Amino acid sequence: GGNPAQVQSRIDKFTQFTQVLGTTTGSNLSC
């Protein structure tokens, strides 16, 4: 329960975080 806009913002942040994490871990494994 809570503010739908706040929940959506949290989902967007989480999605962005996972995308960034995925790209950085994928391309920096050799480092």
C-alpha cells in the first residue's frame, strides 16, 4: 500500500539499477 507514483518511481529505479548492474558486470568481468 502507498502512493502509486512512488511505487512506480521505485520500480523505475530498480529497473535502471539492474540494467546498469547487468551491463557493468557483463563488460567488466575481465577486470
